Amino acid sequence: MHEVDMTRCLLQALEDWRDQHPVQPCVEQVHLLVGEFTCVEPSQLRLSFAAAVKDTWLAAAQLSIVSVPLVGKCLVCGNSYRPDPACGYASPCCGHPMETILSGRELKIQRIDYSRPRICGPPTPANPCGQPTPSSLDPSPCTCPSATP
């Protein structure tokens, strides 16, 4: 199950992204583009992500996955097409093997939805994602959707 390895890479990319922000952002949703030809199973990736982020700064983050179809291009006839594995990925027009992949190999972060916290703290039972916590400067409660009242 290479989804676990993909999740590790995703978490490392998110940590690198977080390190570029002077104040820890509160991640709400991570949008991924996942190509059909990567053989990544979206449901397994979601499960792996959920398990990996539990009790971390990403605990409240949701994973949104957009599947990108495999599209090939035949350099002989110029046809762009959705390859069929049963036909050896060949061009349906001329039967020539697929030589160029236009899309379907993507595995990347498309967008990260986040808010800038007033104060970030470490994950706690009352604030499991480490999102905004009450302070003397801003007495509003934690906005974390998974916080217990």
C-alpha cells in the first residue's frame, strides 16, 4: 500500500509549507490532484491521512481529492485520447502505442485552505488541532471544529 508512503511525503510537504509561515496556520482543507495513472487509491489515501494527522497540528484538516484522468497523445496520428488498458493503451484511431501522457500522472497539492490564528498552541484535549486558543488579548474560544466544549 504505497498510500502510506504518499501520506508521509504529503505531511513533509505540509510541514515545509508551514515552516514558511511566521505564525502557524490553521489548516482547514488540503486539496490534492491525483492522477489516474499513479494508481493511488483515494479512499486509502484518505484513511492514511486521517490516521497520520490524528493528535497533530493537522488534526482538523480535511483532505479533498480530485482525480485527474489519464489522457494520452499519439504522435503518429495526433489524436488525444483516454487510453484503454485492455487495448494496450494504443491510439483508438491508428493503433499506435501511446507515446505521450498529457495528464494522469499528477500527485500534487493543488491548494491549502487555512486561516491565520490569533494564537496557536500545541494540541490539547480541549484544542486537538492546536488552533486558536483563548488569550488575554483575544478572549474568543478556540475555533477548531473538533474542539470539545
